[in-house]
Amino acid sequence: MKLFRNPTFLALALLVILGLSLRLFSFGSITFGYDQARDAIVSYNIWKGDLKILGPISDIAGLHHGILYWYLISPLYFFSN
């Protein structure tokens, strides 16, 4: 195939394979903490009609992160249930 001769495609494919192998190699040290649980619940509830206009709170009082992250991961949580 012509796609496999493209050096950019090969470089990206190697990076993805390297990243996946490193992630799977250290799978035992992956934690699922409070922030991940909160983001999972909020992003799943977006599909149920609970739209958000304000992101999660940061360490600085009154300052919030953006909501783009919740909207990017919401399909993953919705379709994987």
C-alpha cells in the first residue's frame, strides 16, 4: 500500500505503538483517583442532557479549567458505558 511508504505515517504509527506499549507495560501502576472519577461522571452526564458551561475547579479559589476536556472524553464514556 502507498500509505505505508509515507514516512510521516510510519513515524506516527511508531509513536502510537511505542506509547501503547509503554502504557501497557506500566499498567499496574495506573491509578483511578478522585479527579478521574469526577470527570468520568460529569462527561457521562453530558450525554443525558446535563450540559456544562463551567469546567472543573482548580487549586486557585474561583478559577476553573476549561470544559473542552469534558466534551472531548464524553463520547468515550458514553459509548463504552
